[in-house]
Amino acid sequence: MQKAAAINLRIEPGIKTRLEKLAKATNRSKSFIVGNALESYLDVNEWQIKGIQEALQEAESPTAEWISHDELKAKWETKRVQMA
């Protein structure tokens, strides 16, 4: 297991207070809570950026297929009527 790395950060006093209250209520360290929060944030944002990059790559591909807004809207409305 790798040794944890230390970082310094500045946070608003209100966030610090909330963090301290949560740490006390959950019997966890502030470092544990911040580490988990940061990992969750990174997971979501890395996933989103990866999806955007893949979509851009697909859109820039010579085999990309495009549909006009009006065609897409008509398809969507047809499916919506069929579901009703």
C-alpha cells in the first residue's frame, strides 16, 4: 500500500465547519471524508470528460452520420405518439 500524499488547500470557513461536524458525526477523520469526496468528484468528472472526448472523436469521424434537428424532432414525436 502506498503512503498517502499530503496536500494543502484553502476552504471557506462554513465548509470547514460542515466538514468537522460530519467527521465527528461519522467518527471519521476530515482527511478520510475529503479524500472520499475528492475521489467521487474525480470519478464523475473523468467519466464525463471521457464521454465528451469520445463523442467529439465520433463526431469528427469521416463515418459520422448526421440528422437535422427537424428530422430528429419528427422521429421523437412519432415515437412519443406510439408510446401513448
